[in-house]
Amino acid sequence: MNDDFDSQRDALEELLKKYRPKWQLSALAWIDYDDVCQIIRFHIYKKWHLWDQRRPFKPWASMIISNQIKNLIRNKMEKKEGESF
């Protein structure tokens, strides 16, 4: 099996829609759903070479999606804590 990024685009879009209700985007008021999806798509594209194509795509992509959401929230919180008044 030698899938390229575009061959898994539909599966990725399905996962993004599936996980949307679970995202705590209220913690990310500065960013909307479309922006988050674009960040995730780009990150998966950059990490594509790390996917072991002998394994299922969706669990791998789900972990990346989850981690990216956590990273966005954490990075925003760290920035907010570092702001001076």
C-alpha cells in the first residue's frame, strides 16, 4: 500500500467533522473551526512520512488531531500567562 495525502483526504475530513463537537474551541476564541482544521491538515501533511502505511490511517490521524488541539490550547495558555499587564 502506498497512499499519498490526497488519497486519505476524505477520511481526514470525516475525522475532523467527527471530533469537532469534542473540541474546546471556547478556549481558543481567537481562532475558528476552519482555521483549526487548516492547521491540522497542514500538520498531518508535514508528518505524512511518519505514517506506517501498514497500519490504519484513522487511529494515527485521530491521535495527531487530538494532540494538535491540546497543543493549540496549551500554547495559547502559556502565551496568556506570559503576558504582562
